[in-house]
Amino acid sequence: MRRLVRLGPIRVAKACVEVRPMAPTKEFFEEGRQLQHIEAAGVGDFPDSERSGDTFVNPFTGRLTPTWGRVAKELFSLGFEHSIVNPFRLVWNPTKAALVSDAALQPFRTSTVTWRRNLAALLSRRDAADAVGEEIHRLYNEITSAYLPPKLDTMHDPRLSTMTMTPDQQNVIRCALRGYSMFIGGSAGTGKTVLLKAIHRKLTEMGLRVAMTATTGVASVQLGGCTFHLAFGVPIKGEEGTRKRWDSNAFRAVDVVIIDEVSLLDAELFETFEEEARMARLQQSPFGGLQVIACGDFLQLAMMDVSIGGPCYQSHAFRHLIPVCLVTSMRQAQGDPFCELLGQLRVGKFDKKAFKALDRPVSGDANNVTYIFPRRCDAQRLNDEKLCELRSEEMIFAPQRGPLQLVGNFTPAGLVDWGRKKDFPKREKIITVLSEEIKRITGVDIVDHNIVVMPAGGEKNAVLIRLRHSEDRNVLICKNGGSKEHGASNEGGAEESHWRAILEATAGRLKGKLHQIYNQDPHNFIPPSVSLMLADASLHPNAELISPLRLKLGCRVMINRNLSRTVSNGSVGIVEAFAAPNLDLFPRRHETSPKAFHTWSLERNGFQRLPIVRLLSGEVVQLPPLSVMIGGTPSTYFYGHELFVLPLQLGYGFTVHKVQGLTLEGTVVLDCKKFFECPHLVYVACSRVRSMDQLIVRNVRSDMIIVRQSALDFTNALRDASVMSSLDPPDGCTRASWVRRLSPLLVGLTD
């Protein structure tokens, strides 16, 4: 039996690949109109009454089925029972195998639905008492298996090796290694993001798959992961009527989920996240057996939805997290008057004398000043004005598009043609037949979302067929290399012949013809819809990042990526020159290899000149473009292209929301004149710096210091992480399911 999930971390490309639920097949709709609206729906569409014990997952279709429906009654009549331990699953009662009559099986034998006929054949076997149970176990394993999507693949931060964890951080790491879900709180500057990176490193070194997510783009960049919404395909509010569903594959592909800035999630969304995890993983334990490590500060900014639906700590799902609080400040020195001022702001106290001292004129170089505004339009206006004031050389850096490419690992593509025949098979039929032929010839079970059926460009009745597979697995059918799993000693010849035999058999059964197998798709075979989809994608998720960047000599910029130990997200500096790429000036660590970039630039006439920036620290660096993958999803048949963009933005003005989570350098001016009523806004803005000498505050009033009382009460009740006994799990607290797979001696999971 082929397992699609491995214990070890899977290294994949840096693309962000979404695995979306498959559309219902034609065979499924033959189940009858009574169940069509239920089994075709996504998990999120079910009312509470149908999501509890009134439904189960049919192992033969992978879809939710009501216990009161016709399909359920037929399965129950054949000896299947609703599991008491796990209500999402069916179990087989082998004692009833001998009681199943030919008359009861006859409707299944004559059915036009494949899974019904297969079930009838299974129940007719002499060893049915054992075979049916084994098949159900295999099918449920197949349903809950998944590859780790590239969007969830996160590299370790090498800076962690030189950092020393505080006692409270060390205690939290010990708790995380025991498999408990947690909420990690703490004021600004207590090292929450650093701690999450350390936890990620420890858990992945144990062979666990960890999703590093954050609720904002800025926080996800700081963390080195992706946004929570991208990671799990969270439907956008207001688009509930669309067919977009949560990404079940993502839930199944990981063992641990880390969520930074969780304060920006409301209670309803967090509750739905927990429920979707249980449904996708077919487990009744909290979060479907996932370990969830949430982090944030509920005394910082929250989304408007939180004010309506309530913060996520008010959800029932949040009770499964051990709530702890970091207490050691890493941004401001303990006992510093500024640290005391921030502590008062955090709880809603206004120190009039201290703020009067902060209302002072800007001194020194005006180029070293960052302005913080409550509204985006004010920040944009300042950036435009400052840039226009400069009368120096200007350059516009437009994103450079890389070539169209397949994102992932695939078999060669077979071109199957039906000529002028009118009975051109539908995609679902092609997938069904191909899966059956793969099983017949190789004994390998393939899940449908790893089969790619793409219209062959200008060919009217032709498709290209390929399989998607994991990079580090030896599979029976692959483009390069033999199969170690079955003892093959050749270098891929048997696999290629298997693949050809499968394609020929599939084409024959569907009354088509296999014309050719391509190691690389002919360009004219790629459908025009792929380019159209990629054009739309370029304008949607990364619109701000991939917009043309205007820079002038002498302008102030902020780096928005972590490029090295000394050049990080939030570093500011002045553009001193535009020059040809110089590898010696590149930061020593960044996402694009200097040699690879240099070759790319020369060959494709990309960025002939790049900005040289002198940072406030005095370091001079040249900023290399970084690659952003666009596409690589099922909607583009896994085609995508890289966009090379500069990790820079103008650095004169920012909104408070934009700098939450950052540590700013240089002088920071906070003008509260146009501040609107928003809890914690002033505190977040003031806590972006390390010392009081950096901060200038104007037009602040006591009525602007607003704290949400429920958030303050929750924060005050958090356990002190510096005391190890505070991390003892409460009664009824469960560990993640990965704990059962690993040895207690290896992990140190002793109570």
C-alpha cells in the first residue's frame, strides 16, 4: 500500500501550491437527488445538526453522508456500523459477513457506480470478513493522507544558533515538545516571534511537519512562513456563496500549526478552524489531533470583525490551549523608564508628564525620521511628497517575469487524442480510468488531486496527462530514477515503460490514441487560460509587493524582508547609488543565490542596475531582487512563473497597522492629530522602538489611550511562563496525535 504522508519533513520548491477539493464526479450525482446537495457540499456548508453525529464520511467516496439517507441505510444493511469511538467513520462488523445475501448485493452488482460494484465484489470474496475491514482502513488512510504543500514549507532561521533563550522562552519550548497546544502571550518586545522560530526548529528536527503562519503579511514575512488564510484556504467573508473551501489537504499534511498575531482572528473563525481540522483529519480530538501554538497580544490591534464576533479567546476551541505569558522584555531594558511608560500604556494609563517630554522638535538628519500615521492615505501622501522633493536621478524597478514553468515534480506528459470523435470523455472519466489502470499495472493507489488532465492547447479533442509526486519519494512511476520500494535495479526504464503502458491502456479504454510522451510540454500546448489566470493572480494576492517601485538617489527606504543577520525586515537606510549587480555587496544570506541571480540577470536582461543602500547602522549593501512565485495551483494546471522584485519600499511614512510586529530604527514621529478611536492604537505605535530617545509623540490626549477591558482581564489571567509549574496542563488537556507516533525516550515526553 502506498502511503502519501511521511514522518520526515518534505523539502519542496518555494512555490505556494493550493490543493483544492475536487469537483463531484458524474458517478457521484447518480447517487440520487436526495443526497446530492449534502455530499457535494464542502464541510463549511453544513448546519450544526448535520455536522455532529448525524453524518459520517463514506470511505468509498470520501464525502459526508447523512445517517438517515438512502446510502447510509444500504451500508448499514450490509454490516457497516457507525463508529462509537470516532463518529466521522464507519466500522465493519465481520460477524455479519455471512448474513449478507445475494439479493442484498444484487443492486450493488448492477449499479453504474464504480464504488458500489467494487464493494459487491469485496463482499463476495471468501475472506470478506477480513478483507472489508482492511479495505476500510486503507481507504480512510487514503482520504486523510496528503503531501506537504510548498506553501507550508519553511526554512530554519540561522540566526537562532547565536541567540540565547530567556528562562520563560525555554519553559515554553519544553511544553511545546511535549505536544501540548498553547497560547503564548506577552507585551511588545518579549521575543514572541523569536520563540516561535525556535519552536519550529525544534519540532522539525524531530521529524514533524510544522505550518508557520501569521494573520498578516508583515508578520508572516517576519516569521518566514505564509499567511494563515493562504495556508488553509480560508474563504473570504462576503464570498460564502462561492465554491471555495478550506484546504483539507493542508490540515492533513501537517502535525503542528503555528499562528502568529492570533489576536486578529475572531472567535467564529477560530472555532471554524478547529472544526474544519477535525473534519479534514477525521478525528474527534481537539483540532483533529493537530498541535496548535497560537501567539499574540490581545492588548494590541485587532480587526474590526473581532469587535463584532468577539476575540478568539472567547471561543470554545481556545479552551484547548494552555495560556502562558512571556514576561522578559528583549526590546527594552528592564527598569528603563520607557519600559515603565509602555507598561502603563498597555493597561490604559496615561502619563501626561512623560508624553509632554516626548513632544519635542525633530533634531538631526530629517532623512532618518520615520512617521507613523493612523490612515494609509496619510502615509502614502508623505512618501509621495518626500520623493517629489528630491531632484536626483530616478529609477523605476518593475517586477521582472520569469519563464512559465511547472511547479512541482511530475511524470512526463502523455498526449492522448480522440481525433474528430464526438464522444470526447469528461475529465472525471479520464481520472477514474487512469486510476484504475495505475492500480492494475503497478499496484499503486493514486489520489485524484495528483492527476493532472490539461487540454492540449490548440488540439480540439486532445489532453495532456501527467502525475504529480513528491520530490524526495521513490515512486513507481516517475520521470527519473528507479523504484527502491519494489527492488528495481534499473535506472527508470521499467517505470517509463509502466507509464507508457498505463497511458496506452487508458487511451484504449476511452477509445482514444496515445500519440506521444513529452518530457517537456510544447509551448503551443499550454492553454491560453493559464496565462489569463496568472495575469489575474499577479494583481490580487501580492498587489502591493509586485507594483513598480520608484526610487531616487537620497530617498529613504525600508527593507521588507529578512536578508541576513544585520539586514532584516524593518531596517532603514538611504539610497546612495544605482549600480550594476555586485555580488560582494549583496547580503550574505538571502533567498536568491547570488550566482544564480547574476546568471539570470545577464541572460535575460533583467535588472541591469540595483540600488545601493547605506543603512542607519553604517552598513552598505546592494539589494538583490527576490523571487515571488505566482500560480503553481490546480487552476493553472500547476504552471506558474517567478516574479523578481526588490525587497524595498519607501520609508518615510507608515500606518500603525503596517508596523505592528516590527522594531523600527532611527527617530520615529507619532502624530496623533488624526487618530481615530481604536483600542491599543497608541500603545502599538509607541512600542515600535527600543528607547525613549527614538520617539517623538505629538497631539496625544488621555482619551486616546483606549484599552478593551475584556482583553485586559484575559491578559492579566495568563500564566507566568517563567515559572515552570505554570505550564502544567489543566485537567482534560490532550496532547497532539503525533505524540503517539514518537518514542518518549526520543522526545522526552515524560510527565
